[in-house]
Amino acid sequence: MGTMEQTDQVVSRLSKLEAFKERFGFDYPSGPKPERTARQAALFALEHEQELKENPRAFEHEVFSLAGRILGMRRFGKAAFFHLQDQSGKLQAFIEFSGVEPETFEKFKLLDIGDIVWVLGPLFFTRTGEITLRVSKVELLSKALHPLPEKWHGLQDKELRLRKRYLDFIINNDAKERVRKRAQALSYLREFMNSRGFLEVQTPIFHPIPGGAAAKPFETHHNALDKDLYLRVAPELYLKRMLVGGFERIYELGPCFRNEGLSTEHNPEFTMLESYQAYATFEDAMELLEALLPGLAKSLGLSQEVVWQGETVRLEAPFRRLAFHDALKTATGLDQKSLESKEALLRLIKERLEANVPQDSSVVALQVELFEELVEPTLTQPTFVTHFPVEVSPLAKRSKENPMLTDRFELYLFGKEIANAFSELNDPVDQRGRFQKEMQKRDLGDEEALYLDEDFLHALEFGMPPAAGLGVGIDRLVMLLTDTPSIRDVIAFPTLR
């Protein structure tokens, strides 16, 4: 166990803690408990603003019991102003020697910025019009043994802010607000899905066979079973088993894990909304999203026009539809024949992207490379990109118009993918063939290729109804709806290097 760094500040605070213990029997008490919040106190003061301004002691009988952390303090000999912060916000407090018992003021003199305290007293307005609590009693609840960083100078290092997230939350209200917005978003999503007859379910986090997405999984080992397991990359295959079992509208809102790199858009642990609706198609999933996104924005206090990093989008149905190959034709200037020519694609990638790709890459892999680099960044307004090739959609139903394509879409917003959906493949023979092709990719070194899941195939062989499946990346969506530049800032404790 490490030892505490003995800076002058720490030594001073430890000395005050010992004084509290010796003089007042302090033992990190569980109370007294607050009966109001800072916000409730402020609302009361505003409700009686005129009376309080005419007579600061008009409501001396109405005392408020609050608790929180001391942020900022100005001492004036025998008086002091400080701010008390709780979950609801901040409130100024004032204490003076002549207005309290000597013991109360002695306790206050031993307090520091950062300490968590309980206070009691009535409210008044200062000459500058600030709502203030006149402290009549104060109790220390928890001692801060380290000084808090200065708001604008002490936590400028972004990595430090994320590593010491508790300090970020104390100092930066924006950091706390993003967490609140994310919680509001999760609450709205549940209300939205429940109101449409979807049942929230939970499926395993540990999977014997990783599946449901093209991603490298995290591996672990169960000692008692002496069995290797994987953290799930997606709940898809278990939710489809539930479709087989007769659940017709289900969703799961929970964590997934992918052993991939870090970026402003990717965190190895992230939250997904994944839903399945029997007797529906990918077009029904489009309509679901066209209703969900505007409602979600409204629940977060936004209008249909949403701004992210200076760009503005309008969340108004219907969203734009754009076929995968049509998007490529526009972006590359190639016709359909050239889009299916490996030589033409390799030449274009070298010219436009100045990138070298493996010469043995398939035509579809090259198309996807061009799509990601040339098309995705241009999809600012909400856009459904539809009909992806079968090769990159191993769990999606084939399109009736072209069996080499699938009834699948990805939804883009501000040039970023936020949702993936398709009419689910429920033909067990076709699904087995797709899995086998994925295993061939895995044998050639593709760590993100799907595994063959015999139990899932066995479930399909009992019959799965036609269905629409939808997956939405919650963290990235909240990032975009809160004008946050990095996904790490909307996750309370992101994974760091």
C-alpha cells in the first residue's frame, strides 16, 4: 500500500484533522443528514426574493439543512464567504463569529476548500444580489487531505482529467452535465422502446463463442469450469435465440467489449442499444430511428437542429436514403463496371488515398476502404446508407433485387456511423455458409471474422421469424447530441493508455 505524499498542504490538512479529532471527537460521522438541496434553497429564495431583499431576516425561522463540498472560500478575519456544492448545484454561504456559538466558529476555522460539510441556517440576499445561506451551525463530514486543483489551471491536462475523473467532476460542471445527459438519454431510450411494446431483456456478458459483430474479442478464463470465455462483442446471437423462443419485440441496453484501438470515436467498452422486432424489415428499423432520434434530442433540451463542433444537422424525418454503390459512384466518379474491377479500385486508392492496401484484398474490401475514406466524412445530415454487400454483412438477409447485396443500412450523422440494422437472415443453410466463409477469413488471419456458432445455427433450424434487428452506439450518439468532441468525455471512466 502506498504512502500519502507529504506536501505542506497535506501536512496542514492532517494537522487540522487531528485537531478535529482531539477537540470535537470527529470520527467521520454518518450525519447529520441534509434535508434540502442547494437548488431547493435557491428556489425558495427566488420565490420570496422581494421579501428577503426588503428584510434580509424576514425568514429567519425557515432554516435550511444542506450538505456538500466547500468550493472557494474568502475569509475576512471573523467572517467568511464560501460556496457549498451538492449534486443539484452550488450555493453561497456566509458565517461570522458574532452570529454563531464559539465552538461552531472554531470548527469552521479548521475547514479547508474541498472538505465535505453539513450546514444549517436561513437564507438572505447579499448587497450584490447573490442568494446566500447564513450559517448558524456547521459540521465536518469528511476531510479533504489534498487541495483541489484550480479550475482553469490545475486540470488543463486532458489525460490527467480523465485519469483523475473524480477531480474533473468536482471542478468541471460540464463533465458532470455530460454524465447527466447520458443518463437522461438512457432513460428516454427505455421509455421509447417500452412504449412501442418492446421488452427489455438481459443476455450474457461472457460468451463461449464470440459473435454478432466483426470485432476482435477480449478473452478470459473461468477457473472453476476450466473454460475460456469471451466478453461479448454484441448481444445479437442471444437476442435472436429469444426470437426463436417466441419473444417478438425485445431490446437490450448494456455494455459490449471490443479489443480494438482507441480514438475519439472508439472505446473498448461501450454501450449499445440492440433491438429485434419480429415480422418487420430493415425499413421498419429506419422508421423507428426516424421517430427515436428527434424525440431523444427533444428529451435533452435540443430542437430538431443539432450542432456538433460547428456543424448543424436537422433531425427531421424522412432521413436521406443512399445506396452503398450509388454513394461510391458519386464519390469516385467510377461506373458500376469499374467499381467491380479490382485493378481500377487499387489504382484509385493509390491515387486518391495515397494508401497501400494488400494486393490480395477482395473487391468488396476495396470498396469498403473507399467508402470509409471518401463517403463517410461527407454524410453530415442524417443519412441511411443501404444495401451493403453480402461479404461484409454475414448476418443480414439478401436483397431480393440483387442477392449479392443485403437489406441492411447504416445510419450516419455528422459523418459518423451511429446505427447498424438489417432484415435478419433466418435461413439456417445460408447462415451456415456465411459462417464458413467467415471461418476461412479467420484461417487467413482476420481476427475480426465471425466464429461458427453451432448452437445458434441449431436454434435457427427450429425456425426464426422474419425480423428487423437494430444496433445503436449510445456513447457516440450522446457525444454528437451534446456537442462533445471525444467519446471519452461522455463515458464516466473511459479506458486510457
